[in-house]
Amino acid sequence: VQLQASGGGLVQAGDSLRLSCAASGRTFVTVAMGWYRQAPGKERVFVARINRNDGNTWYADSVKGRFTISVDNDKNTVYLQMNSLKPEDTAVYYCAADGMTSTTWGKGTLVTVSS
């Protein structure tokens, strides 16, 4: 599976942004997709996850109520709608595809939120 993330950019606090991550290759082995982020000087942390079969979602407490993850299985694309962005949301955002035994990571997309 190959992942291509896009949609990052520079926005102001309070603005919205939508990230996309398109999967290609052996996408049928993917059971879930998710987003993680890594702020400067910090470790990569979980943001959101969605199961492809039943649509169940999970969110980090820091983004609950502001971010929404969704998936278009026909397009093999996962989205992260980010609203009410805060400067502390500034990070490189990575998408991930979970298979039965391994996780595939895409290259990140930078989101910068100015105050």
C-alpha cells in the first residue's frame, strides 16, 4: 500500500483545513486508516482513526469536537476535516493504513497555524 497525503498549508487560528490521503496498491488489506501528527521537537502522536468496514472512529482528546475523520472506500481516500484550528495544532500530519499485521505510513503534510 502506498499513501499520498495532501492539503496542508498555512492558516490562521480559527480557520479550517481538510487533509486528504489517497491509498493505492493492495488497499484491500487495509482495515483501518488514521492520522498522526508530529510537532517540532516532539514525538509523533495519534490524532484520529477510522475503521473501513464499520466506520467506527476514535479521536485524541485534544481534537475531539474540532476534527472529523472520514473515508471514501470507493476512492480509497481518508480525510481529516480540521475546524477551529489552534496554534498548537501546528505539526506535520501523517496518514497511516493499518493492515492485519503491519502499518503503512505516508509522507507527511505540514500544517502551520498562526496566532
